Amino acid sequence: GDRATSQMLNFVEELQAQRRELEEFLEQVTQQLAEFEDWTTWQEGAAESRRADSVGLEHKVEAEMQGLHREVTESRDLAALKVKVKARLDTVAHQLVEFRETEERRLAESEQRTNELRREVVKLKGRTNELLKLCTDQESRLMFDSLTGAHSRYAYEQRVEEEYQRWQRHSQPLTFSIWDIDFFKRVNDTCGHEAGDKLLRGVADVLGRYKRVEDFLARIGGEEFVLLLPMTALAPAMIVAEKLRTAIERQEFRHHGQPVSVTISCGLTEFRSGDTPTSVYERADQALYQAKQRGRNRCVAD
């Protein structure tokens, strides 16, 4: 009980830590998006500024050219005209240099901002990949029981609902079975928790190897396992269950080199009209209780 509570607390702490990490990541994404928006706004502003400068330069050059044309038309003094033409050309040249310098500054700033943005995108992409891996690992941890490798209680809750919905839609047979290792508490008390854990792994391994590919195995707590048998009526399900029960009985389990006799009991029931996953679980649990009452190491159907 204490160990289960401790494991649950650790699991909750781990989920909370990962949630905090996800929140930090989302905050980072929000900041990045704000930077992208700033960059876009700056680009729009730079483009507007460039257009305004180009129009301004055009107007200035046009004004100088008109003035030049007027002076050439009106002037009678060639020497004075040369001075005026040179002054106007110098003004145009100066304006062109100023425009080019402004444009170069704009381009340099744009390039710098683009490079900074590219670096941020690379960082964000790396962070996204990290988070994706974290989510995948978390999903895997949630779906599988860390001790036995069988599916977890969480995975079972999802799968039984899926199979139930499928059964309701298509009316194909579906059998539910619950398994409990006989005298498991005695093994834990006399041989210790490590031996108990080893036994759980061993039993899960045998059940996993001897079940059919389409059957779904999960450890739902303590020494209890559930096996869902889709597209299977009660009679053929009983044949599968007997095969598994016999495999456990014949398996050589050892503790410190000494053989240990291990058996398992099973309760089975088929989904019937008006059933829910809860009512089926309760009926299978009652059948399991009957198996224990009748001497264990047996499968009882209800």
C-alpha cells in the first residue's frame, strides 16, 4: 500500500514537472511569436520608409533638373552657368550618396535581424523536438506498466472503452477476463517485494507470450491483470484462458535457484445486452471470486 502510494506520488510529481516544462515552452513560443511580429512590423516600416525616401529623392532630383533647365534657358553667362550646373549636380550627387547610405544601413539592419530570427527559429525547432520526445516518452510511460511491461491501467481504461464502443456498433462478440495470481501475498510476505516483482514480471511475460495477437493484456493493479478478447464468444475465450492458465502452472518459476509453484485464477464473462464496462468488470470479478472459492488455479465463466 505504502509503495503504491509512493509510486503514485512520484508519478504525479513527474507529471507536474513536465506540465511546468510545457508551460515554459509555450511561454517561449509566445515570446518568439511576439519577436516575429516585431520583425514583420519593422520590415513593413522599413519598406514604407524606403518608398518615402525613393519618392523624396525623385522629387529632389526632378526639382534640381527643372532648375537646371531653367538656368540653362535663361543664362547668358557661360562661366556663371558652369558654376550653377556644377552646384546642382553636386546637390544631386550628394542626395544619391545619402540615399545609398540610408539604403545600406537598412539592408545591414535587415540582414542582422534576419540572422537573429533564423537563430531563434533553429532554437525553437530544437526545443519543439525535445518537447515532442518528452510527450512521446510520457505517452509510453502512461501506456505501459513500468514493472511488467504489460499495458497500464490508463491504457486499459482507453482500450476497454474503444472495444465497448465497437461492440455496441457491430454487435461482434467480446469477452472480458480478469486474472489474479494465487497466494501472491504469501510470496511477497515470505520471499520479499523483489521476489514478488520478479514473479509479476514472469507471469506478465507468460500471459503476453501465450495470448493471441489480437488480445489486449493490461496490469490493472497489484497482482491483477485483465485480458480483453475481441471478436471472441465465451466458449472459445475459455479455451484461450485454459491455455494461459496451464502455461502459468507449467512454467518453472524460481527463487534463489529453488523452484516455486505458481498458479493463477481467472474470471470470464461475455458482453451482453445492456452491459457497460463497469457491469462486465463486476461480473468477471464475481467469477474470479468463484474460482478462488472453488480452490484456485481455475477459470470460471459467468
